[in-house]
Amino acid sequence: MDNPPDNLKNKPKDLTGILLSKALLDEKQVEEVRLLHLSSGKKEEEIIRQKGWLDTKVLLEAKAEFWKVPYIDLSSQGFSPQSFELVPKN
């Protein structure tokens, strides 16, 4: 079996791996999250939020990195009230 390229060897493979690599969670917390995820079926991010370890914004930024998409904070973006007319009512 081929080995992964060097630039992928130490890349985080999941959300908790990203949080660990950024020192936002420690190894003990990551292990606890993974065990709770396996035993309860809850999403890792739900467990992390319930534990109060990280807020939603930090988790969303890490998820954006995981999915390789830019994180955009829409709360700081303006919008036109007329844009609501474009959204279906039902």
C-alpha cells in the first residue's frame, strides 16, 4: 500500500484533530470527545459545546478548515431588507 505524501502525513483527519493541532483542545479532551461520540452517537461538536470547552464561532472556524471552505462571519455583513422578498414564504 502506498504511503501518503509527506504534506498529508500529519494533517488532521477530523474536527477534533484540527482542534488538537491548534491547541484548542488537549489530548485528554479529544479522547473524551471521541469516546462519548462513539458511545452516545452525538456529534463531536455537540459534545464539545455541551462541555462548554469552545464556543460556536471557534467550532465553525475549525469546521470551515476541515471542509476547506472560507469562514465568513455573516453577523458583520450588511444585507438589503429587499433580499427577504427573494426567500419563499413556505
